Amino acid sequence: MTRPTFTLDGVAISFDEGQTIIEAARKAGVFIPFLCAHPEFPAHGSCRVCTVLVNGRAMASCTTKAADGQVVESNTAALTRDRQALVQMLFVEGNHFCPGCEKSGACTLQSLGKDLAVTSAGFAHESPTRPVDASHPDILLDFNRCILCELCVRASSDVDKKDVFALSGRGLDKHLIVNAESGRLADTGMATTDKAMSVCPVGVILWKRRGFADPIGKRPHDVESPRQRVEGKGKTS
Ligand code: FES
């Protein structure tokens, strides 16, 4: 039986019923930029970095199901400009100092910025004042880098069954909080073995006493960037 197919930038991609566009593309080895999507969790659709044109309409490829005959465009100058602007806005909305961040070289936002050739902030830095939570004996939380992807919220709730994290506030006031009366991580059941420990795409949830372990050139995204992982062209492949 012939499998259903759509075209992505002119290339035919076959898919299984129920797959989203980004899942089908990933399986076919075609990279669509993303931030909040994670293969182990249902799509969230919050960052919009994965937006593509589906039959001419802008849609998030992580939440849009693939359909037979769809004409999908991802690699266009306009979409690249939009993605660059989204990344720039995320950078200026928080406090991101890549050279001093323990997650440098393993950060999806940083990798995406490189992939999209973002070389300037583009907008005025908001430089918010955000706390760091160092109350837990083994885990440090740096809220300055949060991009509100909710992956830690979902991992803690759906996998760890602990509900350690939540988002509070609305609109520009939305921010990540720790679900404890004190607001401190030490007063939750968070453990370093939790799924929530490993899903943060940026540098919010960190191990204490562990950082900068890999030299530049050998860090995870130096060895294999998210694009290389999808395209199967990493140095390890
Ligand atoms: Fe699709 Fe974030 S990756 S909206």
C-alpha cells in the first residue's frame, strides 16, 4: 500500500497516520528548527520556532498533523527571519550569558541561534531581575534562562509524578515557579534522578558541583547539533 506523502520544500516525505509534520520530517532526516518540542512529550506549541507554511498558511509543525498532499515550506527567507527574531526575543527577554553558562554547548537555544546565524541581540535587553534557587543540596535553579517551554513542568508532572514546577502569571508576567509553600526547591521531592532534571533545553536546571566538564569542541552540541542529529551528520555518526 502506498504511504501518504506531503512535500517539504519540494521533497516528498511519507508519513504514518497521526504523525505531525515535524515528526515525519525528523524521521525522514529533514531538520525543522524547534525549541519546545521534545520527542518524548506531546507537542506543546509554545515557542513557534517550528512554524512552517502549510498550503500557504503559517502553522506550528510540532502540533500540525501531516496530511496527504500537503505542500509544506520551511526553508524560506521569511520564515528564517521570523525564527531569527523569535530567538533574539528569547535571548533579550532573559539573562543569557553563554560563555559563563554551564549549559553552553548543550543548550538548544544557543544551538538554534548558531544554526540560524543570529549574531546580534536585535532588540533591547530587558535584563530582568530573577532569583537563583540554590536551596537544594544537589540542584541549582537559574530562572534567568527560562524560556517557558514547560518541559520541566510536564516531566515532573507526567513522568516523575511530583509536580515540582508550574508556570505562574499571565502574558509578560508568566514565569516558572517551584511548587512549594516556601517556593524553594529544597522543600520539594525533586531528585537528580528525576526526568525533570534532564529535559531543560537551556540552563535553568543544573547539577551543583558539575559544570564545564567537556572542553569546547567536545561538548554535546559541538559533537552533534540538533540539526546534525536529525540529518544524521554528526561527528559521531
Ligand atoms: Fe513547535 Fe515550539 S517547537 S511550537
